[in-house]
Amino acid sequence: MHTSLRQPLAALILILLCAAVLGAAAPALASTGGPAGGTGVDPVWTPLMRQLVADGFDARDIQRMFATPGLTYGPEFMGKKMRALYISKYAPAMPAPKAEVDPRRRKRSIYDAHIPPERLATVRYLYWENQEVLHRVEREYGVPREIILAFMVIETRVGDYLGEQKAFRSLASMAATRTYPAVASHLKQFQVTDPQRQWVEQRMNEKANWAYTQLKALIKYATANRMDPVRIPGSIYGAFGLCQFIPTSALERGKDGDGDGVVNLFVPADAIMSIGNFLRVVGWKPGLSRAGKLAVIKRYNQDDAYARMVLEIAARL
Ligand SMILES: [Ca+2]
């Protein structure tokens, strides 16, 4: 069981390193007609590519990224987001459950879902493998080791789950999806009125702008750390690494924990230092009350239950 963490991680790191080397070695595709003028790029990306080049990215780099095989446009990223937002705003609430679940059972089930015995063993292994950097985080940032490890348990089940998407593809797709027809199939079961449709398009533009900011940060992060941005695995909304940072957090808060000169959030030491740095920046300090700790953790994830779970798991490690 102990090796269940190391093997996928080692394989992933190897893949990323190979991808970074191949990406650096591949000649830039010749482009004579603007960023989308070469072959192998879906024209759906053209406006986004032009915007990236206008914002200062190298046209040949952008061309190469968007010509990556497998980088297909996916309107479902925005579609699923809009369906969730539409339902929470316009759909009637579900009927209340008939009986309240026994709180003791509920508590136990949350705990079991995140930390069965073999995962606890993996966390402890992670601790023994990284105790030097965990102690450094405590010393330099004042964040206890069990808090850092609790984040890694919750975010990726300590490396077992790193996201099934490619962060670049989901963010680029969201950034390129701004008009209602692209998401209409995700809302077809509702009677969407004209004002609601306008509201959806407004929210789409907000989310697309957010995704564009994240996409730019992802490219900068990957370039600065010698990775191929297109190949970084991530969540449906572009979070990646053992700490599941969104790209702006990776770029602004990422730290090199193992001293190899790059911030690779798939490497435990770097993820550990980066989580510690993030928490320090948003207000973690020694001696915080429980309420103070919860408030800081909610800067990482706004959900109350998430914040309580971090403290609960930290107390059990
Ligand atoms: Ca590093």
C-alpha cells in the first residue's frame, strides 16, 4: 500500500519531465499567417490565440501549444458550470429529506471517505519522507505539518487523484466559450427565458475572463518551471498538483521546497512549501483560535465543511 503513492507520483513526474524536455526540444511550427495560420490547429481557438499573442506571448509558442494532439475544444466545461449556476439561481429547491441523518454516522462517513487506514499509512509515509521540509514550513511559515498534510489528503487523496483533465484544455475551452448556443444543450431541460439567457451569457463572460487569466498564469508558471503547459493534468476547472492550486496561486504562491530550482507542484516537497506559503500569506500564524484557523482555511476553499474537515483530519494524523 505504501507504494501506491510513490509509483503514480514517480511516473507522473517522469512524464512531466519528458514532456518538458520534448516541448523544449520540438522546433516551433512555422507560422506565416498569424498564430492560427499553420496546420493542425482547430480554428475555434483562433480568437483566443490572437488574444494571447496580443497580450505578449510568443506567437510560435502559442501556435505549438494549440497544435498539440488531443487539445480539442470542450464546450462542456462551461456548459456544466452554467448548468450548476442556473440551477442554484432559478431552479426550485429540492424537497427536504424525510429524516435527519444521525450526526455521529455522518461524521464517521466523512472521515472514512477521506482517510481509510491505508491512506493514513500513506500520509505517515509522506511525513517520514518529507519531515525536513515539513519542519521547515513550521519554522519559516508557522504552519503545522498536520495542517499541510490534511490539505494534501483532501485535495488529491495524497496524490492518488490528480484530476482527469488537462488544465490547459479546460481553461482554454472555458475562455473560448462566451455565447449562449455553445452551452444551450446543457440547459435544454429548462424553460430558459430571454432575461435568464442574458444572465447566463453575462456569467459566461465573467467565467471566461477568469479562465483566460488562469490560462495566462498556467502558461507563465509552466514556462518558468520548464514544463509543457498543455500536458499538465488538472481538475475540470484547471486546479493542479498535489495541492490543487489554480494557476494564479501556483504562479504567485508556489515555492521550491526541494531546492532543484523549479516549482513542481506534483513533487511533495514543493507542494508542501507552497501550501505553507499560501496559508501564511492569507493570514495563518501561530496561536490562531479555531475560528481564526477556519477563516484562513476558507481563503483556500470557501466551503465551511471543507474548513472543518481540514482541522478534523489534522487532529487525527
Ligand atoms: Ca522543486
